[in-house]
Amino acid sequence: MADPSGFLKYGRQGPPRRPIPLRLKDWNEVYEPFDEQDTRIQAARCMDCGIPFCHQGCPLGNIIPEWNDLVRTGKWAEASDRLHATNNFPEFTGRLCPAPCEAACVLGIGDDPVSIKLVEQQIADYAIGHGFGLTPRPAELFTGRSVAVIGSGPAGLAAAQQLARAGHAVTVFERDQRIGGLMRYGIPEFKMDRAVLDRRLAQMEAEGVTFVAGCNVGVDLTVERLQGDFDAVVIATGSTVPRELTVDGRHLDGVHLAMDYLVQQNQVCEGTRGAVDISAEGKRVIIIGGGDTGADCYGTALRQNAASVTQLDIHIMPPATRDPSTPWPTYPLMLRISAAHEEGGERVFGVNSTAIEGEDGQVTGLHLVEGQRIPGGFIPTEGTDFHLDADMILIALGFVGPDRPGLLDGLGVQLSPRGTIVRDAEYMTSVSGVFVAGDAGRGQSLIVWAIAEGRSAAAGVDAYLAGSSFLPDPLEPTAVALR
């Protein structure tokens, strides 16, 4: 395993980003292709650390040292097999995951960590480009059991693929007009080209997964029919209820939820919408929320030729390097600069919105105060009130739970106090045969967690269906009973 001196010979390198003036003129992916030999060099930085923590930092348990060494030695097909053994969609996570594995890299204790995310994407893209990354793997035997997966985001797709490969008949229902969930309608094209998603969906169809778009289960398809037609159900609807901003002026014209804004532009980019109704062109844009969704709005507004873009974060500015409060191997508190943040605009930290002002029903500005974020609240600093002019305000404060009227109440699943769906260790809800995966059960989280949960829920479903295929022996009280 590993080049024992690779981490001493080579420095960390990431993929080059396209020149800012060019990428602001289109919606193409920000990153340029990375050289094959350079990828092998980056993989060679993976040291023989003895007890690797990287695959423990990864929710999927990716066996990272093994595929790093396979890439180092040019064994790309074997590296792809090893990567796909734990991750259904490495071409997604290589582009979209914030890489908690790198935060847990042993080399990162005293040096820059291995470029794990880069190598992961390169393995996936190399395999696809050379014709073996998307080879269908249909089941050899079929169980005769059927499963409905509700929601086609990363959790739903992962569950569907695992269940289809286990031999079950799988149907994925999506209430939007196209399959893909957040990856199609929430993630900007400049972060992941939709061709990356579409070619994976084609592979899943070839493996026997049936996709039904434009069907709102619980409304268009009754819960009674759902449970009558399928032997098991997986709820993977995501966390879709936006966290609201409760200040005066919230409902002025020009104040929008982030997802309403992003969805329209993504529909235009894929050709299913003619033009956006919410545009930043020529406007002074303020984004309330310092997370990834806010950064997605940031890059989108710049590409729409906003006059100015300002992103607000309630937290104080973190340090440039790992904060002592988050020691290795935990995910570090530190300043993160996305590609969008390089492209212009401004970020303001340690502020809280107090009121939105407007004129003739149209937003004109935002009142703020400086202070410190504490658990459950914000402590304002006296005398630090200030005002920013704005023609458009985007609220990007995250999500608080699933919202599927007709489905969740129709099934009768139990909800936790925070609005997520209650489940057991096998991912089954309070209703027998109904499972939940991803943000709907976990709460808002990372794409890598969604895929991991989809795989785990699929294992729970498979065990449930296998157990229910054995009838109890009436003469033997200890026999396996129907689940």
C-alpha cells in the first residue's frame, strides 16, 4: 500500500478553475479537467499511515487508501470497482460533497490533507470516459417483490439502485416534472452539469428501475393504492420546508426564498423554462444565509449580472485555518471560500437581520445589527445597527423538515419534535413496511449522508422483504414470523 515517501515529495494540488471573466459568461462547470498523471501524483500523497481515519470521516465508509493506491499505480478499473463498492454515485459526491474525509486525513495533522475529493471525481470521470463507469448491473435473480421509492434525490436514487440490484422491482416517484430532486433543481449547473445526472439515470433504467415523474404521491396517487400495489415503501422526499425569516417586511416584492430563485434558473439552463421570473440582473442583491445554498445564490446572481451581491452570515468570520475548538479528526471550523466567492461580491459576517424596508410594496433595503450567534439565539452589540440598500433579498436559511400533505398524514408515520420522520435502526418508520432515508428522516444534511442513508434503508427493506417471505410454522413457537 502507498508510496511511503509520496507525501514528502509532492504538495497538495486541486483542479484548476476556469478564468473568472469566462465562467461568469456561461453556466458551465467551474473546474477544468485535471491531468491523469497529476491525479496519480495526488493519490501518491496518501501515506501508509497505519490507522487511516479518512474512511471513518466518510459517511459512506469509502475505503480511500485502497483506491488511492490503485490510482497511483494506474489501475483505474480496479480503483473504480473499489470506489463503487461503497458509493453509488462518486461523480456526484466528487463534485458536491464538502469532503469530511479530508478533514479526517492523518496527513492533515501537520500538512495539507490528501486531495481525496479530487481523486474520487477523477476515478468516476475516467471510468465513465473510458466506457466502464456506467456499465449496468441488473440483478441475476428476481424476488417478485416490489418497492416504491418516493423522491428522486440522492437518497432515493441510492435506495432504488441498491434494491433493484437485489432483485426487487423498484419504481421511483417524483412530484416534479423531471427526475433528480435537489441535484436537478437545486444545484446550479456551474457546480454539476446535468449530463452527469442524466447518464447515471440512464444506467439505472437499464438496470430495471422505473421512473415516474410528475406524480405527487398522496395526491395524484392515493396512499391506499400505493400500499396496495407495493410490498414496501421508501420515503426519500428530502427536507423541503424552508426555514423562514420572521421580520417586518418579509413579504415585500423582491424578497424570495432561495430555492424558488434557484429552481427557475436551473429550469432555464436545462431548457424546460423559457425565462426566469426572478432575476438579479441590474439589482443590488442581498443573500441572507452563509451556507452552501447561499453560495449557490451568490454565483447565480453574479451570472445574471447583478449590480452587486452581498452574502450575510450570522456567525462571526471563522479563522483561515482549523479552529482549536474542532481538532483533528473532526470537521474543522474554518473559513471556506467557494468558487462563487472568488467571482465578485461581498461577504458580511456576524450580523443578524432585524427588518426589511420597502416603498410602494417593493423592497428597498435591509436593517441589520452586529453581534454574536449563540445556541438558540443571537446577542446584538449595542450601537452597531446599520442599513444596506437592496432591490432583491434571497432567504437561504436552510430547511426544517419534510412537507408532503396527503402522504405523511395518509401513511400515518410518526414525526419527531423537530419535524423529521421517526424511524428505527433498520430505517423503518412507525408504519410496518414503510421506510425513510435521507433528509426526511435525518434532517438537512450532506449529499454523502443522503447516499449512505439510501443504501442503509435499502438494506433494511431487503431484510424486511426477505423476512416476510417465510411463513411461520404453527407448530414451532420460535419460528420466524411475518414482519
